[in-house]
Amino acid sequence: MARAAPRLVLLGLLVLSLCCDACKKVTFHVPSVLEANTLVGRVNLNECLQSAEQISSSDESFKVLEDGSVYTTSAVSLSDEKRTFTVLLKDIQEHVEKKILIDLETDEKKKTRHARDTVLKRTKRRWGPIPSVMIENSLGPFPLQIQQVQSDTAQNYTIYYSASGPGIDQDPKGLFYIERETGNIFATRAVDREQYPSFQIICFASTPDGYSPEVPLVHTIRIEDDNDNAPYFTQDVFEFCVPENSKPGIVVGTVTAEDRDEPYTLHTTLKYRIVSQAPSVTPAFSLHGDTGVITVLSPQLDRELVSTYTLLIEVRDMAGQPFGLCTTGTAVIKIEDTNDNAPTFKQLQYETQVEENRVNVDILRISVVDADEFGAPGSTAVYEIIRGNDDHTFEITTDRNTNEGILCVVKGLDYENAKQRILVIAVNNEAPYMLAPHSQQVVQSTCTVTVNVLDIDEGPVFKPCFFRMDASECDDIGTNIGKYLAEDPETGNSEGICYKIPPGQCNWVNIDEKSGEVRTVRVLNRDLGEVKRGQCNITVLAIDRNGKTGTGTLQVVIQPCDRSYPRIVTTDYIMCRDRKPICLSAGDGDETSYSMPLVYRMTDRNLGSMWKITRHNEKSVYLSPRGDIPFGTYTIPVSVSDSSGRQGISEITVNYCDCVTPSDCGAPRSAGSVTLGVWAILAMILGSLLLLLILITICGCCGAGVMHRQVTDDCANHNLIISNTEAPGEEVMDHNIIPLQTTDQVGCGIKTGDQQTFEMVKGRGHTLESVRGGGHQTLGSVKEGGGGQAMVDTCRYSYSEWHNFTHPRLGEKVHLCRQDEEQKHSEDYLLSYNYEGKGSLAGSVGCCSDQHEEEALDFLDQLEPKFRTLAETCIKR
């Protein structure tokens, strides 16, 4: 077949058939790459088997039709120069099988072989017909001639034309057919391009006896597209979601449409647009015309106002021209909730009540208002107790069904400790709060809950509920090892509570029913089986008047005891101010012989800085103070251990007393305390007697009449002078008070060398006291005009002069009296009071007190013997 119409394409495939051995081997020369549904060649099947009922190929990449045409089923790449497969023919009725071996050789091999050949073969030129075109949905008339093919050998032979391929049928009822005599190809009806975009018809030219002088011609018929298909959306409804308050330009989603017409033409160039929006408020979204991308247009998407938008979208082909075909679709955009609304409490004050000691009980439900979507994280409430729950007595949780807060008591409340609890509760959301555009920051919502605790009658409570007591194996039966008491929570005391140890427990101790004292009832032994690791836990019951009970656990720990440990025999001592060391010696009741030497040591570090231990011999030591320490009673723990490791601790009691001999200290006193001595007691008695005498004197003088400035002898015999004057008084000019005349008279005093002597004289009186000490100033009184001494004028003495003169001398005399055990220095002297702090502002009440101006001193001469007798009586032991 050499020529065809101009639109025919000549297929350049050379088919070589080995007629002499057709049932055995056929070779086809093909390109190295074959596309799917490509004709490889044609095999004469009748030469091998006339009645082949089943035709198959051993290679799945190839298929064989009934006319012997070999096609590729898929794209084939011949990497090797040769590929071989077998065509199997079967006659089922006759049970005959034939095989045809087919070899495929690439053109590269052929070229290589031709390059080696010395003789070149001439081939005939062939036309390559162009594809025929048929308009889709053509209106006819039918049959419609498409093309004509002719063979160059038709002049020499009678040629019959035939064709094969999709849609080809020798029967005019098919889509295409070819006239056997003329080679005209006709279409019998209109063709849908979407169903058959193109056809490949293989045209054969053969003689009546079946000889094919021409290579088969492949003719392509292309169906030209007609815009007969409107675009359509890939989904019936497009659903998208976008968070509320999204910024403009945020992509919401993409709508897509397709067109069955020919791609990359105007028939399939689509344009999108939004036809309408529901609700019909301000446009909230925009649509890209070419891509179908939907974006946010409005900056104020508020779910609480509009939760869902529905868009009606149109798609049109022909690039959106009015004459293009169009289709509409629906896009539903749901506005997702964000936490832009803070929750608020419906009430700001709540009040509830609960019985004391109740636990795991719900006492209150709290509601909030939140405009966000119910059930979403932006509206789910999260409650928190921010004040009043430091002891974690309360918990609050969220009811997921109602979004309410459930307040629960997880620890028992005590009415006696707190009758009311005030809680402050705050609320948030699970999702973080997002501030909406053009809005202000909100304040966290809080509410106050008042919980009233109801009082109920409770049983006794042990404090603590677990109590440890130590006992020793050395304790005797009946030894009190402690108390374990319970309290009534209502009254706060232990009155009316009875104690009891239930049976079946450790029977080492019992408890007093009323007092709660724990005593041993047996000799304690750590090694018995019922005592684990030297301890025993006992449950104790406390029962009040109403029969309510409470329990506590008493742990009795038995300490080991060694009765033969070294102990100090004598533990009570008295130490006087001479601080004579105390000798400590160890021993025990069992007269056990210890391994010498014994080691003594003070266990109290604080006392170790005040006392010291000095070794005397292997068995005893001396205990003495390190320096000046306060008087008082000291308890010094001293441990004694021998060389074998046995050790005992004894408490030494030392009464450090202000005494000369230990017999002077009757009872010990604590360190640093102040006690009254003998002289202080006598001074207090003497002062009381002086006050009594002064009162008697005042009463006597008032009954006798008007007091004169000069006290007469008679009046002086019955009255005492007032001795509590605390002011200097007025100036007194009395001739009875004169200084002694010696050399170097200065003022009212008489200066003799380094000594200055003041003498007070009284007319016709007796000397009260005359003491002369070397190097000291003295105050005496002499008789008027006695001893040939010259009389001088009276002088004035101020209070400060009297005080400065008498104070050091009285102190010296009192000191001498305390140093003398025989009391010989106490005669004719006043006793000193015990020191009570800084000097009193009241001054002295003794006989040397300053006198008022109108009072005389003559009566002292008459009172002197009585006063001396009284003093001698008071100072006697």
C-alpha cells in the first residue's frame, strides 16, 4: 500500500513473516520503546491451526487478536536487542495445540547489521497520512465518509480492503467501516469525544487468495472537541471551618470544579465567583476567580453573632465568558469558637453549711455564664480556690454536663477550731483567653463562699493520736511511766472521760480509768516473744459521759537496763563561800567490783563551763566551781564509766550557799535567787520597832499640848523624835550643837591634819556612841562643856552632809557585823537591811536622819538605855 489520501499516515513498521516455518518462528523489527496498544505485527494463524478456539500469549505485555494482530497491552521497553515470547493456539474439540515463536528485534540491531552489509537493499517510499478529524456530535448525514485508502498494487491485483481496531466493524452497523472494494472509511453515527477521543484503524490490502502485497497502514481518526459539557464541582457541598476573629487574608479553603471537555482549551478554562452569601450581612469572604481559594474578608468574624455562613458559588467555562457553560455549588463555612468571652459567676456571694468531720461530701454547686460555644475548651470552666483553703480542706471540680463547679469537703472540719470558713473562688477556661479585636482586657471573675460548720457531738480525741512512752527493764511493778489523755472537742478538757485498754493486747501496762496514768503491771523484759524489737503498740479507748469513744495508739518502748552500772553514792552536797571541793565516789547496791580506773564526766556542756572535775584517785574525783558563780542550787549530771564499758549517770545536787559552815544553810536555793539572811530579818524587826516607837512618841507629844521649839527634859523622856525626814529642812541655829575646838578651824568642822572630825554635843546629855577609827571620819556627841573644851557657835548642817558622812560608816559597820560569827561587833550599831537594788529615794530612817528645825535632840540621852536594851535583845540568836 503506497499511496493514501493526504490525511493518511504511513506506519513505518516492517513485518517479516517466515512463511516456510510460520508455526515455529516469526520475527518483528520494532522500535526499542513501544507504547501501550501499539500494533507490533500480524501473524497468519490459519497456516498453523485452521480452527483455533483459544489464542493466548506467554508474555502479558502482548496480546493476539483473532486475525493474528499482535498488540502491546502496556508500554514496553526493549532493553535487550531481542525479546521472545510464544503464541499458543488451542483447538479444544480436537485437542490440538500449536505454538508460534515470536522474536522482537530492535531497529538498532538492524541498523548495525545493515552497516556491516556490503549490499544495500532498496525500499519503497511510503506516505505518512495525517490523522483524520471528525467533529464531536456531528450532525451527519450518515454514513459520513472520513477517508479513503488505496494500494499501489491495485493495478496488478484485485485488492480487498479490511481494517481492525476499536470501533471498526465490517458490518456497517459499527461505528466505522471500510468498503472492501474502494477503501473508503465511513462513520455510521456521531461520536462522543469524552467516550472515544481518538481511533487507530489498521488498514490491510490483500488479494483474493489472502496475499498481502502491502504493509498494513495505521490510520488515526481524532474526534474534535465540542463544548458540550458544563463544568461540575467535585463535591455537592464544600464544608470549611475558620476560627472567629481571624485576620483578613486567612485561607478558609478551596472549591474545585472539573470539565469533561478537552483539557487545555477554552472549553475547560474555568472561572469562579460568589453568587450570594447567607446570612446576607456584610460580605465576610472573598473567592479567587482562577484558583477557587476562599479567604477571610471581614476582620470581625464573631461566632456569637453568626456561627455559620453559606456561600452560593458559580463556576463557568470558556474563561468565564457569558456564553460559557456554568454550574453552581454550595460552600458552608462554620465559624470555630475561640475563648474571647471570659466566664463570669451568676452570683457573687454563696452560703452553705456542712457538719463537722464529714468528708468527701458535695456541699455546693456554683454556676457561671460563658457566651462561648458550650462544651468547647473556650467555655469549659476551670474553678480554683484562691483564698481560704491553705489546709487543702476543700476541692472544687467541674461537672462536664452542666459546666457547674462542685465544691467538696475532702478533710473533716472541726467546729471547735473554726465555726465558719470563707473561701474565694476564681474561674477560668480550659483554653487560654484571646482578646477580641477592638475590645478591652477583662478582669478575672471571683465569688465568695461562706461555709458554716455545724456542731455535732463528737467522741474524745487523743492528742496526739500516737504517743510514745519509754520504760526501763529496771522499773518495778506499778511504776508510773506517763499519762495518755484525751480531750472532749466540745469542752476542750478531759473531765468525765474514762480510759480503757481493750483485751487481747500487750499486757505489760495498764491505764488508770480516771487519771489516764500508765503503770507497769509486770516486770518488763525486752527478750520475750510478744515484744517486737523492744516495743509494744497498745490501742487505748477513751469513753465520755455520752458513751462516745475515741481511740489512740500508745507505743511502749522498753529500754535495756544494767543494774550493776557505776553510780555515785552520795548525790546531795552543800558548798559554802569558801568553795571547798566536793569529793565524789562511785559504788552500787550490788557491791559489784568495777574495772578501774573510773572515768567521770559532766554530760551538760553549759554546766561544764561553770564546774570542773579534778581526779583524786582511781575511784573518786573532786567537784569544784571554775570561778565566781551565783549562789543557788545546781543539778549536775555526771556519768561514771569503768574500763569494761559499763556506764551510769548520776545527778549531783550542790547547794552553793552564802555561809561559813554548811550548817548555816538550812534549805537550798536556786542559782541567782535572792533570800533573806539572819541579819536582814533582824533589821526588818528593828525597823518595825523604830516605827512603832515613833508613832508612840507622836501620839504622846500631841496629847501633851503645843510642842515647843526647844524639847524639854521631861518631854524627851516620853517621846521619840520623828526620824523619817527626807528633806534638808530649815537652818537650825542651836547653841547645843557646837564643834570641838582644835587647831585650823574651818567652818563648822575641825581640821586636824588629814582627818576631819565632826562632833555633835548636847546639853546635859550622855554620850550615845563614840568610835574612833584610824584614817576614818567619826561622828560623836560629847557633853556640854565637858573636857575643858571651848564652846563655839552653832552651825548649820545640810542633809547631803549628814548623808555623805553616815552612809559609808554604816556600811562598814554592817560588813563587820556579818563577818563576825560571835556578833561582838553588832553591839551599839544598827543592822543593815538586805540589798534590794539601787538606793531608795526615801533616804534613811535611822537615828542619824536629818531633824526638823523645830525639833531638839536632848531626848536622845534619856532614850539611850532603852534603845540599847532593845538592840541587844534583837541581835541575840
